[in-house]
Amino acid sequence: MDLAGISAPARSLPRIAAVFSEVQRESAGVLTVAMGLPDPALVLRRFAAGRRCFAAWVEGQIAAYGWVSWAVECIGELEREFHMLPGEAYIWDCATLPPYRRRGLYGALLSFMTAELRREGVQRIWIGSSLTNRFSIRGFARAGFHPVIRLLYVRLARLTFLWINRYPHAPDALVAAAQRALLAPHERAWGAFALGYREAIPLPACA
């Protein structure tokens, strides 16, 4: 997994006419359909927990969307929570609907989201992706994100192994901030490696 941070938003323009805005609670039904969910329960839980969603609209329909969290968010594929300090935000669960892909909407949506968050006073914005998702990583770059660390996580029964490999030009402060945000309470770091023993098998619930 790649984790990237942004220092200065870049403006990325889509190759299709689109309107960008925050999705309000009253549009939960429309967002539910765009996310391919059977009912709006999950969307409503996210709104109730203080998460926010932004979208690109094409001809009145959601064409792409992305969620934003503060303080703590679950990263299911890494079996851990991502802990943020005041002034930090984490963008996650982003998608472009199939009919609108390869139109530059993802990078443009990220540009809009980061500009809005900066305007509200957010100082550091994080985003991550699987290393195999090259389209997402290219969208990060178009929106002004810079790679900070590359992660590999493995769990063997109750033992957890986390390898954090920094990118060559990533600032020391950003690398340290990423490690601080990712390490779980049961883990201890030695350089690029973190080892832990999980007393209980239940993992953070993601929603």
C-alpha cells in the first residue's frame, strides 16, 4: 500500500463537464445508489459519525465520490486504525463509476476536495492506495499528492508485521507522522519494521 501526503493542492481539470460539491445528508439515497449499496444504512452511519463525502456530478448523477475522515479511521486491509492529529484529514473510499472512468474525474475530484479542506484550515491531508491501483496513484499525482511511504502488512495468527519503506524524497517529518498515525498500540517499531502481538483477535470495525 502507498500512503501519500499533500503539501500544496494542484488543480486538475476533468475531460468531461462536471460539477463538484459536498454530498449532503439529504442526498444519502443518491449516494447509496452510486456506491452500489442495498440500503442507505451505511451512508447514514458515516454521516452520523461526522464523516463527509464529496462527489463529481455529471448531468445530475454522481459520477465519482470520495469520503473524508478526521481523528480516527479504520483501514481494513491493514487491520488497524489511522490516527490523525488536529489539522489532519484522511481521504478514503473513493471511486469513479464505470461509465465515467478515464475522463480525469478522479484527479479533479481530489483537487476539489483538497482545496476545500485547505480553505477550512486543514494543514495535512493523507490518502492511500493499493500498489496495484495505478489509476488511483496517477490521480494522486495530478491532485498534488506526493508519496511518503510504502507499506507491507502481514499477520500470522496473533503476530503482526508491518514494513514501512520511505520514499527517497519524502521529508523526515512526514515519514515520522505517517508512522505515528499507523502504528497500533500492540506494535513496536525498530527502524522500518514494526512487530506486534495481538492479545485479542477481533479487529477494528470498518464502516
